[in-house]
Amino acid sequence: NAGVTQTPKFQVLKTGQSMTLQCAQDMNHEYMSWYRQDPGMGLRLIHYSVGAGITDQGEVPNGYNVSRSTTEDFPLRLLSAAPSQTSVYFCASSYSRPFSGRAGELFFGEGSRLTVL
Amino acid sequence: GENVEQHPSTLSVQEGDSAVIKCTYSDSASNYFPWYKQELGKRPQLIIDIRSNVGEKKDQRIAVTLNKTAKHFSLHITETQPEDSAVYFCAASNGNQFYFGTGTSLTVIP
């Protein structure tokens, strides 16, 4: 049972390049989400999904795209990288039941450190 | 949307003393309040959580209290140990979105 797996762990991009951060979980969690962590700003929600085929925006969605074609995978796409997207990105999943209004523990991946030059 | 404020941003205590971290939230629809611990270079991990129908919860040396009327909740760590040194984040959730505080860097001095 690997939990939440993120790849890559480190990535350097040039401004304007695109890339995809991969996230997979093997816990059969319906809920998955992406956060960015910047010094002094805590964790900010980018996008989340309450099940396959359903995605929604969080606090800071601009410049990012997501899709959820399977329960296991929730990739985050940077369409045209900017230096402001330099950050550590965390994927997290939860056993929360969708639409129940009842959140549960978030299980985080190890994080992906992205630098945009 | 929800706004979660966390204080203090840094906290140093002597080993064996208690540590208290406080958070406030703004959205009365928030009903779940977890606390996460993040060691340097590691992922955040849940240490304790509380739901809006409960006022206090304890787990060994860790306790969380919630005051729904005042919209604030606190983390209490007793008998602190060097391994408690980490960054602690509070969060508030309405079910689908989680809003995190900006973190408290706790240092326990041996």
C-alpha cells in the first residue's frame, strides 16, 4: 500500500514551458486535491475533486488545470509556467464521502519542488 | 471564502513545558478542524482533529479545543519533547475545501 505517490519530486522549468505533476493514490479515496506551499503562506488549495469526472477550483486555480478520469489519478497541469509558480506542490487524498459535507483526514504525498526560471 | 488565521508564527519552549497554538476562522459553515505536523522536508501529517459538535478532544499529550461561538480553536501540547519540534498547521473545512493557517514553527529546547 503506497498511499499517495507524486512525481516528479524535483523539476526545473523555463518560463512558458508546460508540464504535468502526477498524483496517484491506492487507497480508493474519492476525494483528491492539490496544494501549493510557499514560505509564510501555509498550504493553499489549487483544485480538488470529489470523484472521477468531477473537479472544482480552490483558492488559487489560475494557471493550473486538472482532470480526474479515474479514481486513482489526479494530474496537475501547468499550462505556461511562470516564476510565480515556483513552489512546493502537494497532492492529498481523503476518504471523505462526496457531497456529505463531512471532511476527513487528508493523506499527503511527499511533495514536488518546482522551480520556474 | 474561509479565512484562517494562526498565531504565533514561531514558538520556542523548554523541554517539558506546554505549547499552545491558536487559530481563528471566519466561515460558520466550517465543521471540521484538523491539525497537521510537518517536519523539515517532509509531508504534513494529521496529529489530531475535531468536529464542530465537540468542544475538546485529547490524545495523550495533545489536545484540541474548539469554541464555535467565538470561531476559534487551539492546539495544546503538554510535556513537550525535542521530537515535537516542527511546523504545525491548523485548518478548517466545510466538507470539500480545506483552508490552512500560515503555520507555527515550534522549537523545543532540550
